[in-house]
Amino acid sequence: MKKTVVVGMSGGVDSSVAALLLKEQGFNVIGLFMKNWEEKDQNGTCTSQQDYDDMCSVCDKIEIPYYSVNFSKEYYDRVFSYFLKSYEEGRTPNPDVLCNREIKFDLFLKKALSLGADFIATGHYAKVYEKNGLFYLKKALDKTKDQTYFLNQLNQDQLSFAMFPLGNLPKTEVRKIAEKNGLITAHKKDSTGICFIGERNFKNFLSTYLPFQDGEIRTLDEKVVGKHNGLMFYTLGQRRGLGIGGQKDGNGERFFVVKKDLKNNVLYVTQGEDDELLSKALDANTFNWIPKIPEKPFECFAKFRYRQPDQKVFVSPTSNNTVHIDFAEGQRAVTEGQFVVLYDQDENCLGGGEIIEVFK
């Protein structure tokens, strides 16, 4: 009897090809479109309508049934509200990680199981495999597209149902497959920006939800060098959009954001590749261990942001969901609110957690 796989269809090329490949492999495939954000454009058209239409076209083309589900309220409550709270508290959150944990591999998984699914699949670039009764999450073949960073919060139960059909394919091959099979999404631009919300003017978007207040930009010796437009619009290491170029004194190098003082509404900057941006360690919480919780400190590799090359670290678990991580080399602009994600030498993702404190 055929196994049933429910594929999370976004209306993009990756999920389209994932569904196509699974059908070719003999699975009973069902497409499921998630609507997680309700908003209309200036013409009164739902912004997700085009994606839905493209999904319908693909499913009709490859001859699979499809459904849609609306998780907009749950997305707002479980992802977007936390996103706003983090910015309000001066952190820089990663909604894509939360979206995978709270929506795609929780609510979506439950819905898929109610439709009779044996597995769920997405267009993520990642691999999953089982060994000695444990499920492992591994980097994709195409390292430029690998998305294990965003999947670091998945647990054993979720991974036991997960399939990632694109894990062994380069992105260029995925588009070729879509084109060869006449899928309307073959040359569709990759989605960017906030998960399910998309690319937009970030300042304008965020300011509709959170109050902000102009304030001073100061150097570390408290010299006022300009005005900021609201602390939530800036992140550590940022050098563009500060509006303080052309200072007559100083060392002539570019300014970088090094600190945010929420209490006094002050943005601190320094010039050049300053040691103030370097850190030596961090603490993380909500730590999710994928294969198993380690029994003692160990050495491995880490990413502190997406697309960063792996960095050697020393990990000391302090409880089941809290860790202290020391860096082999100083790291620049490690940011509270982002996730630190760990890997072993075999490219398995060991898990990850939210950075809550950074040590200079």
C-alpha cells in the first residue's frame, strides 16, 4: 500500500519540485497550502493569492489533490507576537526558526496527520536520516542553500515524520527539473524577508506595530554624533543607514553599531573594525538537542547567524535547555535574539538555542 505524504506547498519552486519528486517515487502525495498572514495590497488583493494560484497550477499539472489551511491567528499568537516583543526589548529575533517550530512542524504536522499522512515534506534544503533509533538532521548537499540553521528546533518526533526531497540536489538542478516538467514556478523568484510576511520596507512595517522614539547616536566616549530613528531599527554590527557619515574628526573609518541602551534610548557606535564588536562566549536558552542531550562538555562547530561559516566552539550544558558556549576565536557582532546552532564534524545539526547573553 502506498504511503501518503502531505507536502507543504508555498507556491514556490522548491515545494513544487519536492511534491513532483515524491510522486515520481511512488508516494500518494497531497498538497497543503498554509495561509499564515492576512493582508491585502493597495489594490485590495490578498497578498498570498498569487502564491495560492501558483500552487493550484502546480498540483493540477502533477495531478495531485490539494487543500489549504489558515493558521493566521496561530502565526500571530505564536510567532509574530514574540517577534514584536523581542524587538521591543532590544533583541534581534529570527522568526523563521520559530515558524518552523510552531507552525510548519507543529500545526501543519497535526493537520497533515488528520488527513491520513504517514509523512510530511517541505522544500527545505536539508537531510534527515535514522540511525540506532535516533533521527538526525544533516546539512544539504547544496551548502549555499542549506537550511538546517532554521530547523534547529525540531525534535525527534517531528523529524520522524519529516521528509526533505531536495536534500541531495543543488538549487540549479531543482529549477531544471521544474522547467523540464513545465511547472509554472520554474523561474519564480525565491521568497525573501520575514517568514510568510515577505520582503518589504522593514522600518515602515515594524513602525505600524511598535511605537518608536528618536534618540541620540553617541560614540563610546559619549560624544553625540547624530540621531537615530528608533533603537528597534538597528542591530549590532550594522554600518549602513546610520546617517552619520562625513564626520570631521575621528579616524575616518565607517561607523558600526556596538550597543543599544534601551533605558536611555541611546545608540552607541564606534569607527572601524573595533574590538568592541568582538565577543568570546555566549549563553543560550530554549536549547533544543536533536539527537540527544550531551552528558558532559564537548567541542564542535557553531553558526551564530545564517550563512556564516562554521566556527569552532566549546559547549558546556548547564541544564537541559541552557548552555554556555566559549569561542575558539573572537566572534564579531554576535546578537542577542538570534540562534546559535551546533554541528558535528559529520555535518549533523546537534540543535540550537536563542542567544540571551553575549560576553565581550
